[in-house]
Amino acid sequence: MTKHVSPENQTDENQSDMFRDDILSGLLRDQKAISSKWLYDDVGSHLFEAITELDAYYPTRTEISILAQNARKYRRLPGARGAMVELGSGSSRKTDLLLNAFPDLSVYMPIDISANHLKAAAERVRRAYPSLAVIPVAADFTQPFGQLPLLPELPVLIFFPGSTIGNFEKTEAAALLSNIRSAMPEASLVIGVDRPKDAKVLQEAYDDPAGITAAFNQNLLQRINRELDGDFDLAAFAHKAIWNEGESRIEMHLESLVQQQVSIAGETVSFAKGETIHTENSHKYSEEAFEGIANEGGWQIMDVDSDENNWFSVYTLQAA
């Protein structure tokens, strides 16, 4: 469960139309599904930040420990002396580890789908690093890259933390990496990737006892009610986290507890009892599996850093 976001600024009207069309088309499939990018409105983004503080949610603290140990090594990358583009920046907490280690960085460009959350994070970075040019881009990078704001002729380092790459199907992940390479072919890419581990650890990370992950997932239904004049009864849906061993991924679903009909943007959608809406995947990749996806996307692994338990890895990639 991670942030993801296409560097092409959307108007509120355009994004509203995309949201409506995606929701209705996704709920008309045999296996109802909604892209996980729509989990991250302002409420969802704040709930996700709360999830990252949970003891059971290992990915954030494990990735932070890897970045803290290796930030000075990443300073050797050319982009550390030029421009850093962060995909799915969220609150930008992990960013500080690199910004503090990159004293010669000139430009920081965070990209995130949640505009208000992004604005607050960008303002915080501006105050903390007054000599740094901060150029936030509110956009969705799950789509092919459009026009980014012009950067000076500087080397670029792309920072893609949080194992967001795991939210995509394998072919989609390779296509996304290919799009990034096409948009910024000379850049280095520092990317976080979650690894396979004990199913109990994974289950607890995505279905916490405090119910914050459930609230995060169910907020999607609240968002539909708010923005699309929906009438979802949240009490009639339950959060489910499933470990799909064959696909090496955690799946998040919202399960209908009763047979029911829901109105959305003037349309009626029927649910059978036990039917689910598939809201997110989080693939866990071995080094061999991720190397295959990186290579397919046109990247070569130059380095890999992991924690002592091999629960999480941060890769450094260069265009092949």
C-alpha cells in the first residue's frame, strides 16, 4: 500500500471526470476493481500516513533505515548535484534523508496525486531548505508522462520510494518504468521494493488490529459518496487483506456483507453477498523477479541495498 501518482497537471473537472469514469467502469467488471490511486484523496493520504506509524506496518520504517544508512552513497549519483524528481512524494519524510545528504542539489520536484497534501509537503520542504528550488507537480504518473515543468540543464535523480512499483501488475510495472526511462533517459533511479516474507507478517501489516487500514480502504467508498453522489453503506462492506502466494502479492478488497444495490452518479451497481471490490495489489519481489521487470522496462540494476532481515530493498538503476 503505497502512494502512486502522471506528471501532467489535471484540472479539477478533468480529474472528476476521470474518477467517475474509472469508478463506473471498474464496478461493471466481473471482478469489480478500482485503481488504488483513487484511495489517495486528502483523507486517504492522511490515513495512509497514520498507517506508516503502526508497529505492524514494517515497509516505511525498514525503507527509512536503508536510506539512512546509504544516503551518502547515493550522493555520488550525478543527479544529487542537479535535480531530484520524487514520484509519489506523500509527506516527503523520506526525502529529508536525501536532501540532507545532497548539499549541492539545486531543484526538488515532488509529484503526487493529492494536491493539498502535496502543497503542504512542498511548503515544509521550502521552509526547511530555503536555497532549494521546489517545484511541486500535482499529477498522476500511472498514465504516460506528459509535459513536466521545464528543468534547467541539470543531471536528474528520480526517487521512487515506498514500493509503489508493487501496486502495479507486472506488465504495468515494466511499462511504467519504460515511461519513466523515456521521459528522463539520462537519469538515475533510486527505487524502493518490498520483498517476499512470512505471510503472517504481511497479513498484519495490511490488516492492523486498530482498524486504520480498514478505514483507509473504506474511505474510498466515502469518497465516492462525497464526489459522485453515491449511497454506499459503509457498514455493509468489510475490509479484507489476502495473501495471494501464487502472484506473490497482498490484495486489498472491500467485501459486500449483504446482497445490495448502490447508486453512483445516477447509475445503479448490484452486489452479491460476498462479492468484493479489488482495491489494491502490493507485489513482493525477489531480486531476480524485480531484475526481470527492471530489464523489461529498459533499466539495469547498478546496486542494491537491503535491511538485515532482507525484508525490503532499495535499488539504484541506470538506463540500459
